[in-house]
Amino acid sequence: MTSLRSRFSDAADRDLPRVGRRAVLAAGVGAAALGLAACSDKAPSASVQPRNLEGRAADDELPVETSPPPVTSGPPLITGSFKSARMGGRDTRWAVARPNGVTGKLPVVVVLHALNTNEKTIFGSKLEMQTVMQQYVDNGNTPFALAAADVGRNYYHRRADGTDGGAMILDEFLPMLANNPQLNLSTDRIGLFGWSMGGYGALRLASMLGAPRVAAVAVSSPAMWADPRNFPPRAFDGLADYQANSLFGAQPSFAKIPLLINIGSSDQFYTYTRQWAAGLHPPAAFGTAAGGHTNRYWRSVLPEQIEFLGRNLAD
């Protein structure tokens, strides 16, 4: 796999990550207008306009996944569960993928899943993040592991029912990863990855942990709402909850965290995501191409995201 670093000047600031070959500007919006980093690749031939969100909340309600697609390739998963006080005492399942052929302690990317999915979804046959990670390692790059835990529909912050998926990740899951000798992982400096609901969650947790604890964040189609009058109750319990946990206003937290955002130009969160990213200083690496809120798009950008996370974890 060609290194992203080789595509850009060695003088590039580590805190100002650049986009890969898939990252292009779409919908006729210039990078200068929004303050976003972008490469000079040609835009996709398909002309796709962002959806009009006026009068309704963008919808991240994916089909309910009763069981994830089977894991058919890549390294085997190590799985388990623990009783989570942060999730109301329920058993919380987790899954970890370490690359084959690698021993010793590894850094880890914590994966935050989307709505109506679970801790195994990203490893299933439709997405296969562990296979992309294995290919990255097999190409001679510094290895790392992937780890995910199930938060149900919690949205990675404290809810009216007392559950808090974000606190579970920070206060219970990360310590479990660090203290489990079978996993042999280091959590002193982590990567964060998420898609849809999990994209929002990865950004929220990164803003809480900050640098240098967070080495890098990569997200696909983060579910976020810019209008405090227009969000679904599954995401926030009311206006006060929205105001306490919205990512709008949290952009200064990313000043020293390398960040890659990928989103399809027909994704329902495209407009909100561009609006949020415009407030980042320095700008994030921002990749877009024709595509929607779909597994097909998310799978297409995983190689770029794995390389971005791995390179920053290795720095």
C-alpha cells in the first residue's frame, strides 16, 4: 500500500493531516470557502448534490442488525464480555482483532459502531476492517490492533435512563483492554474510529481525551445535527442534552489531533459535517466522493482510514 505521507511534502505539519487519493471536493464547494484541506484529485464524474435537510432531522436509522454478517477473512476475533456499571449493569460484549504474525504489545484503535449495529459489525463480511488492517501490516507497516464494544443505541453519552456508552468506553473498556494479558495492548496513546453514530462518538471521545492521548481520529459519515431545534430523540433526550453534548463548539479540542473525515456527497449528514468541519483550525483532512450513508461507501474508504490511523499511531 502506497504511503499517504509520500504523496505530500515532508514539510507538512503533523497536526495538519492531508487527504488521500480518494479525497476530493464535491457539490461545487471550494476548500477555501470552508477552510478545509483537500487534495488536487479530480472530482468524481457523477454529479451528486447534498440533500436538503430543512424542516427535518437527518436520519441515521440503519436497518436493525439482529446478527452481523459473518467474519470470513482476516485475523480471527478475540471476544468476551464484562458487566458494565456505566451501561446499567448489563453484560457488554467486546471484540478485538490483532494482526496475524505479530507478537508483543500493540497500540489499539478503538472502533465505535453505528446505530442498529454492534461490536462485530465492522469485522463482518460487508466491511472487514480487520482484513484491511491485516493488509496494511502485511505491507510492512507498523502493526496495531482494533477493538470494539457494544453500546446498543446509547449514542456515546449519558442518557435519561442512566446509561452512558462514552463513559463505558473511557472508564471500563479502555482499562479492560490495557489489563487483559491475553490481548497484550497498550492504551497510553490510542486511535479512534467510528461511522455514523460511532463517528459522532469517536469525535466526542476525542474531544474529551485530547492530545497526546488520542494519536488520530478517522470517521465516516459522522451523525451530527447543527440545528438545536431539529434532532431525533434517539440521539439526545432534549434541548439541554443536545447543548451539553453537541459537537458544534467543540472544534478547538481538535487543534492538535490529526483528523480524517470521509463522507459521501449524497450522505444525509454531508451538509452538517461540512459545516462542522469548517470550524476546525487547522483544518481536517476531508475526503468525499459520490456515495451515501451506506456500507458500500464506508468499505471503499477503509484503506485510506487504516493508513491514516496507522501512520499517526506510529509517529
